[in-house]
Amino acid sequence: MSVNLPLLVVSSGEPAGIGPDIALALGMRPFAARLAVLGDPDLLAARARLLRQGTKLEIHDDAAAVGAHTAGTLQVLPVKLAAPVTAGRLDVRNAPYVLAMLRRGTELCVAGTAQALVTAPVQKSVISQSGVAFSGHTEFLAELTGAPQPVMLLAGKKLRVALATTHLPLRDVAAALNRAKLESLLRITHRDLKRLFRIARPRLLVLGLNPHAGESGTLGTEEISIIEPTVRALAAEGLDVQGPVSADTAFTPESLARCDAVVAMYHDQGLPVLKALSFGEIVNVTLGLPIVRTSVDHGTALELAGTRRARADSLFAAVELALEIV
């Protein structure tokens, strides 16, 4: 019977952060899936002892051997650390370990062995210091799968926000926007809201870049030159897309009731509102990939690693949403 259950693989993230802690917490919850964590078994066992957590670890070298998940047991697909880990202390030597987990999980999904990849948080700075150009999971997984344009969508129970740009300095955002990229992003968001979230006719609300959506060009011209013509062209094709809308009025209850996702122009335009409404239950979903990938909505929280104070709610939500999708 377990062979009919989807296989979800979970990358346990930065080993010095809370990734191993919250991955271990999965072992205490029931899920109707075959569930396996990617990580070093010795690290997970040591962190379980530190947390005084009684999850039994079951090691499988072959993903095909992963059976139905049962509460109290956590199945592990082993990936070996490069250096010993102390909770809360970063070590650049383990950057290749973090990337190896992502590569293994992606390979399993591309091959069809696993149906979804769920990721715990990574520390971008450590990976960059190792000499690897790394701006985040979204771009790295797109490179691994050959996806031309990934889209970061964060989904809470009350709001979904897609990002036109992701981890960029604010001074670089305007230069990164253009009509072709925005049009492609809106098409991908529209398509994957139908494909993954099963929304028959997605409604997109597109924010302006500037205060008051540029106020007819007096506060900026990106709305006139980029956003408005792109929205108008897609609406003429029949897509339910509106904008540009001023970000200071877009998040009222009345406005959100008329859309299925808000498209923000930059990271901190949309995500503070989303996290204020739904922190702890938000799931990061990468659209535009040939695989299903969900993730937590938070960072590595080094100060909480190994303290028993880390909450696993967002990882639980990421697993549950991945299951709904697949």
C-alpha cells in the first residue's frame, strides 16, 4: 500500500541552524506520505540527543526503500557532512554538504522517484563564502532543473504573494524590471496557480513600484513604461490581471477579496504584510520549475538551534502543502 503514497524528500538545510531541529520534528507527526529527510544521520542523531527528542532514525541508502511515514520514526537518506557541527556556529566547510542535499533532492524529483522537494532554511552567506555564487534556493533550483524563470510565491492561509524580483538591493530593483520579464512572470504565476493550486481562473493584483503607483508619472515612470502596458496586454488576452495598484491600499480586506495572489515588485513590498497576517504558517512555493518545491518562510535562526525553542510550524505547513499539490 505504501508504494501508492507520494515520496516527499526534505532537505535539512544549514546544519548549524534549526533545520535539523525542525526536520526531526517531522518524525513526531503523522503524514499520509512516504517521507524522507536528506542529511547526515550522525548529525541528526546528535541533535536529537541535544534536544532530548526520542525520534527513531531509519536509514535508507536507496530512496525506493522509503516506506510509509509513521509518527515516532524518521526515515533518512544519508548525505555526509564535511566537518563536525556545533549548533549555532557556522562553518564554511559544510557549504558543499548543503548543496549536495539540494542536488540529491532535485535529482530524485526530476527522475520521478520523489514527487516533491521540501527545503529547510540555508545560510546564503556561508555558501557564498565557499566560492559558490548563490542568491537563494529559488535561483539554485532553477539552474539545476534548467528552468528559465523561477517565481517565488509565498502562500499563507489569508494571502499569496508572488515576487517580481527576489533578493536584490533596493537600489537595483527598478533596473531589474522590464516588460518581457514581468509578462513572463505573470504568465507563470497564472499558469501555476491553475496547475498547482487548482484555481480555475486566477485573479492577479499587480502592485506599482513607486509610492501611489507613480501618481501618473510624478513619482516614477515604471508604472507607465513597464507595469501598466504589460497588465493591459495580458488582460486583453483574457487573463484576470489588474494593476498597477498602489501598495498602500492593495492589502485592504476588500482588495484582497478580489484576488488570488498579489504580485509585488520587490521582496519587502509584499512580504511584511504577508508575515504580519500569517507568520508561522507561510509556505514558500517555487513556481516555474518542472518539480514541486515548497519551503519554510524563515531563516536558519542560529541562536535557537539545539535549544528546543525552534518552532516547526512552517515546515509542517510546507510538507502539508506539498502533499496537497501532489
